[in-house]
Amino acid sequence: MKAYTVLETTEGTGGIVFAKHSVVARREGACQFGDGDFHSVTCSRTPWADRYAEAGDVPIGEMIDMGWHFECGSCGSRIDSDYLQERGWLSEDVIGTQHTTPYCHAVCEARYGLARAEVQRLERRWIRRFRAIVRRRFPDAVLVPGEGLGGGARAYAGHSGGRLVIQDVDVRFEFPGMKVAPAWLSYRRRTPNLSARLPFSPSKPEWSCCHGDLAAFEAYARGEPLIATTQLEVLAA
């Protein structure tokens, strides 16, 4: 395997690709950097990176020494040789590889880690709150386990007005009479209508379910005795 530099011809963005032949590297690079257009990228040998072929990735510090630049995943600074020289840092101080998040220094990486930890603490706190609301409102409901993508609960926190706030929350749960999918308790933070100059007001949590379970969930929420789905469909009609 050899190292090749593949660049998109219009913007000059790209990276280092490892392949046995240049045509293979150019084809793979076109998929990564040129929307699959073979003729929208250039390909040239990069012998100095051959020693990273087995790992399949290249340290960012070495790429900077060879003229590349990156954006710090924490402070957003453009990391290049001039930037490092101004701060008295070495390329070895740069954290990351071509296929991982770059950080201009360990300090930036640590700062990002602390900020991300605070975000995750807030998100988990709101997930716990919403699960507690579900348990109080529907004691016999079964919370869907897991968090994040594919799990039974997720939350997103972000900065607004200079402070960290929760933006949205979803908690799913199964209920007696459910036939199609779990119901959920959700919250979406409203954004101010700047054009109308209306004051900011957060939205309220809402209970929801899929349409196929609507009659069953409404009956469950009213505390009515559970009846067969076919009977619910007849009543709904």
C-alpha cells in the first residue's frame, strides 16, 4: 500500500489515501472529497506518508509540517505552521489524526472535554426528569431502555444567550394496549420570533403517540378499562 494525496480541484480540499495503485486512490478519494466524480480530483504520490499505510491514518502534526492546515475542534482556530510558531508550539503538540477531531493543543482538547461533559450532565439530568414524569403520570408504563440514537431517550443541550440550556428531550415508553410503537413525552425549546419581536417563551412538554395507537393511548390516558383494539377501532369510527 502506498500513500497518495487526493485533492478536490475547485476548493483544494482533500486528504491522504492509501492504495496499491494511483487509479484506486483517485477513485476512493473522489468518493470522499469529490462526490464520486473521478475527474473532479487530482492524485499524486506522497512517499513520506507511506509508513502510515498499515495504520491507515496520518498524524495531523506531520501533515502540518508538510503544508496542510486544519481547524481546531475546540477553539476553531486554523492550525498551520504559522499558528503554531506564533504560540511557540510544536507540531507534536497538535492532537489528532486525519480521521479524528483535531485540537491545536492538549489544553484545547481538555477544554472541549470539560465543556462536553457539562453538556452530557445536563442532557442526562433532563432525561431523568422526563422519565420521572412518565413514571408519575403512568405508573404501569414501561420505559424503553437506552439513551441516544436507537435508545429510548435522548436529549440535546446547546448554548443560547450565553448560557447552556436544554433544547429538546424525548422519552419513549410502552403502555397497556399498545399495538404499533411506544408513545413518548417530548419537549422542544421555542426560539424567539425576531421578525415579529415577540418575547421568548419555552414550549411545554407534550405527550404523543403514533396514529395507529391514538385511540388506545387516549383511553389509557383517561384511565378507561383496556378493551380490544378492534373495539377501539369501531368506537373511533
